[in-house]
Amino acid sequence: MIVFPEDFGWGAATASYQIEGGADTRGDSVWDAFCRWPGKTANGHDGSVACDHVHRFREDVALMKEIGLNCYRLSISWPRVMPSGTGQPSEEGLAFYDALFDALLEAGVTPWVTLFHWDLPLALHHQGGWLNPDAPKWFEDYAALLSDRFGDRVHHWMTFNEPQCTLGLGHVDGIHAPGLKLSYEEVLTALKHLLLAHGRAAKVLRSRSGQKVGIAPVSNLAYPATESAADIEACRSVGFDRGNGIWPQCFYLDPIVHGRWPDEQVRKLFPAFEPPTAEEMAIIHGPLDFIGLNYYHSQKMRAGADGKPEVVELPAGHPETAMGWPVVPEGLYWTVRFHHERYGLPSAITENGMANLDWVQSDGRVDDPQRVDYLRLHLRQLGRALNEGLPVWAYFHWSLMDNFEWAEGYHKRFGLVHVDFQTQKRTLKSSARAYQEIIRQGGVEEV
Ligand code: GCO
């Protein structure tokens, strides 16, 4: 048995637009507009009802308690608490989160809150969104509202979830909201504003005592094919300094944690781009308490003849999820380790999970043995990291329940809890039962 620390956070994660519904009681976000755009999401699915969590949150908190979670990662819908993104807050929206946080604390579940999980208020998009130089100020005001209202009950915050997706999928590829296809020059401007927004919000949140502030970027790296020194070394910079466009961490964690701007990469991407000034870097570069790692998969690599990383193809038929993502749990350990080596900060696994083809069987059960195995395999790798003394505070399975999977609509099910989107009936899957047992034991069996 791999025993986890006594105070380890056993959690699950969700995001506002993916579960809340209740679109009639908040402002529109870019995702509402994107879903109305014909052909952008599978079958035109949208998050207007989703899991109807705004009306059913008490039931959902009861499920968390039943599973035995002691923490829960959620995101706040900016247009629910500030319908136009700036100015007058919505008392109704704030009251929803008051009730949710109270219910969580009452159930012994610590909330970990993401400020931005992609649902930018549409009104702000119409003013240029992340391209507008006022965006950092908008975000700072939003953070101040949340800190004032909820800082007595919420002590763990993440400013951004996967900013790479907002920028890359949403502003370059056009396959996520807001559906733009911009040049790199424009996207780098949005990146700079987003980093400034992080810096300003982190400062506001940390000004209250006892707050832990992090950020949860995409953290798909590479893992070494063997544990030879050469293979490990070859993988070390993949996903940090090397990678696709604006996806590597050198655009996010390097400026934030080390105050370092990736000049060389930016010059290659767009030579005329104006880098942040020293004053701007002083805002971006600030204390961070932890790094949120969203781990789904990573690439197997080895040292090539010249020592440079070289992809090792997985054999035909290697296990994969319903998203077509390879199941490579080793990468979780290496992601934790490489991030710790580079940044020296504690981490939390803020997302990890898989889509599976689950349905309610004729006997009423939902058995998902693949997810049970996936969970165990990844927790063992996390256990290895913990045993080696790497500081990891918590594990949040993605997701608590089946939900709106962005451009894939409701076709992909990631939940520990099955949701019938017609009746809103929730059914605990066998993975939820397996997780319950792992949490009860405080660890996971070794093989
Ligand atoms: C993410 C997304 C989640 C997805 C999950 C599965 O942070 O990647 O935040 O919202 O639903 O990753 O694709």
C-alpha cells in the first residue's frame, strides 16, 4: 500500500460553464456566443442547462461527501458575479457562491477556486477581451470582489486555468471560444495582458493573510523512455523551452516564477512584438504558492544520437481513452518532478482523468473499470513522487461528474458520477466507489 500524507487533499474538479447551467440568471460569456455559432460545438450542444448545478448543488455536495472528498476544485463564472464583466456585481450570483461555499464547508470539503476557466463575460469580449490593455485591471477588480466576498471561506485560489487553451485554441485555432484566428503578434499581446492580469489578481488575493495562490497551466510534458541520465536530460526542457507556438511553460511559469521573458522564442515567432517593459515584468513576476498541474498525457521520448529529445512511438494498440489520448501514467510523476526541479514550488494535481463510454446499464449500475484502473495507475505515480519527497498538496480528479466537454458537447463523459442530461439523475459510477475506498484507506494498493 502506498500511504499518502495524513493531510493530503483528495478532491475532484469541475468548471462553471461545464456544470452550472442557469444561463438565465447570469450574463452571457464568450462560450454562450460560441455555442450559438452553427457548427462550432458537436450537435450545437451548449452549457445553458449542463448539470443544472446552480439548482442541484446541495445534492452534488452530498455526493462529494459520500465519496469522501475533503476538497473540491471549482471555478467561478465571472458573468454570474459581474454580468457585464466590470461595474455592478450581481447579488444573486454572489449569493449562489455564498450558499455553495457554506454547503461545502459544512460537509467538510475545502473549496479550491479558479477565477477564470474560460467563460469571459461576452461584454468584455466586445471591448476586445484579452487584447484590450484594460483587461488586467478588469481582472484585478474581479479578483478584489471575490477576495472581499469569499476570502473568509476560500483560502486556495488559482487565477487561470490552462491559459494556453484560451489563447491557442480560442485565439489562434478558433476551435474554442471566442473562435478567433489571430496572428501571433495579436496573440502575444493577449498573452501579455493575461500575465499582467495574473500578477495583479495574485497580489490582491495574497494581500489577505493566509491565502494560497496558484495558476493551473497545461502541463503536458515528455517522460523518459528509460531512466537513464541521458533520456531524463533529453526530456527536461520539453514543454518548458521547447514546444508548439505559445504552449510551452516558458510563456507562463517562467515569467511569473522567475521573472524571465522568453525572448528567443518570441523573436522567432514574431520579431516585431513589443516585449513587456521592466515595470510590466515587475507586475507579472510575483510570489506564487503552488503550481496547479492538469495532467492527462505526455509524450514518451528518449535522447537521440545528438542528445536531443526524440519521440518514441507507442506500440499499436496501446491503451487510450475515448478522447483518443494515450494512457501514460508515468508522465504524471515526471510532470511533478520536472516542474519542481524548474520552479521549486509545491504543486497540486488540479486535473487528471479520462473520457470513457459509460452508460447506465440495464441493472441500473454504471461500471467503468477502465477509469478505476486509470485512477489507481495515476495515484501510484503520484505516490512515487510523494515518497521521493516532492511536495504535492492535493489530487483533483477530472471530473466530479459528466459535463459539457466544450467543443465535444455532451459526447465525452469524464465523471466519477454519471449524469443523465435529460432527467439530471446522478449515479455514482464504480470509479466513485473505488475512489471512496482509496480515500478511506488513505492510499492506493501497490501492484
Ligand atoms: C481543461 C479543461 C477541462 C476539460 C478537461 C477534459 O482544463 O483541460 O479545463 O475543462 O474538460 O481537460 O478535456
